[in-house]
Amino acid sequence: MTQIDKSRFEWIGSDSARREGISRPSTTFWKDAIGRLMKNKVAVVCFFIIVLLILSCIIVPFFSPFESREQHLGEVNKGFMTVCTDSRYEGQHHVHYFGTDNLGRDLFLRAFEGGRVSLMIAFAAVFVNLIVGLIYGGISGYIGGAVDTIMMRIVEIVNGIPYLIVVILLMMVLPKGIFTMVVAYGITGWTGMARLVRGQVLQLKSQEYIVAAEAMGAKSSRIIAKHLIPNALSVIIINVTLAIPSAIFTEAFLSYIGLGVPVPQPSWGVLAKGGQDVFMTYPYQLVVPAVAISLTMLSFNLLGDGLRDAFDPRLRR
């Protein structure tokens, strides 16, 4: 073994005031996670795209000079950036930024109004799944035993029911629309959240602070609400973020096959169906909703990946 020469080292002394100090500032879990998320440029860009898209879907329909169901039969199937020549707007300079459809309706307005409908259905459906899954999975995981076994068998039965069959059955007794789609998605979509919450509760309920809370006489509902669910919140947020694009795609698919939002109410699925009918001659009418769906789903998925990395303590440096 080669001996290291002492002349290569230099004594710099010791600082008694700093040697007991903390070299790294203390931080909370959430502050550290947000800091790491902000360093993920892709996730931050996707977050701002989602915020911009949501705000646009809310604001644009209020300031558009057109109506989403208003037909301009003299301006049928116009291309991008077409100046409106309808006599009802004579003397006013209005532009169809995304062109018009086969009934002369403004695609720019219908794209954002359809995004409002699609996002509203997705957020409402995921919110219902979140609430049901939190309650069901929390109770099942905390009580355990025979109750847990029975509740999980029910989850397996519900999970085995195809979503499309539920939608078709509901369409027979309920009118087509947003409420029916949210109910159908809520009936079958909560099982994944329930399983996730149950697994987190089973992992956390053996921790010392849970045992201490039980020894102090805390009720089961308080332990679940104040200790178990908050500690599983990071995993739940990631799951919700990844579930939203799935709900958006489901709405678009059902509306595309005629089981979703009724015509003429716009949604991205309805616009995609209308664009598919004239794709060979006017492809832009399909490109607009397709790009909107793809961009939204991609942004949510990449943001979910960024949140998963930010909330993982093993990736902390």
C-alpha cells in the first residue's frame, strides 16, 4: 500500500462556533417536495400548460363574439384564420382562428367550450372516485380482518364490471349528458383509489404514532382522518393527477361513439367525431380536438411523473 505524504495536507484549524452547526437548513416534507418539483423543468412547463388551458376554457367563451351553437351557413368549412363575412357582423372585424365546421360554427370557441365540458367531467368523476375511495379504502385497511376481506371481494366484483356496460345501462334510464357520465365513471372508477388507500393504511397503521394515538383513546375516524390519510396524501395526489387524463380520454371515447355528451353540446369527443366525418377533405377539423386531447393528457401524465419523483424521499439529494 502506497503511503501518503503528510506534506500534501494542510491544517486549517477548527471553528468552534460552526462545528456544531447544521450544514443543511431544516425543511418540511412538503417544502422539500415542492422545491424538487420546481427543479423539474418538464413538470413545471406542463403545470403552466394545464393552468393556461383551464383558464382559457373558462375565459375564452365569455369574450368570444360568436356562439358555440350559432350557425353561419355562408361560412361553412372555412380554414384557419378566416375573416368572418357574415352579414350579422357587418362592420366588425372577427376572425375564425381555427376555422369553421360543416355548419359554419366557430371551431376556436367550440374547442375551448368543449375543453370546459371535458375537463369538468374529468375533474368531477375523479373527485367522486377520490372521496369514495378514501372512505372505503381507509375503513377497509384500518379495520382489517374479516371486514377487510369482505370489502376487498366487493371491490373485485365491481372492478370486474366493464365501464362501457355500466354506461349503456345508465343511458337506458338516464338522459345522455354530463351527470350520467360522472355517475357511470363514479360507479366503477373508485376501486383503484380504494385499493391504493387500503395499501397505504395497512403500511402506516403499525407505526408508533398510530399506536400512541390508539393508546390515548383517539377514535378510529380521527386516526384515519388526522394521521393515516395525511401521511398517504402524496401517493393519493400522484394517483389523482394520473387519473385525470384517463377520465378525459374516457369522455372523449364515449362522446366519439355517441354515448357521451349529446350533440350539439361541444366536447372534445364530439368535435373529434365531427372532424372524423370530414377528415379526408378538411383534416384540420379533427386535428384541433386531437391536439387538445393529446396535449392535455401528455401534460397531466408528465406532471404526474414529476410529482412522483418529487414526493419520493429516496430521490432526495
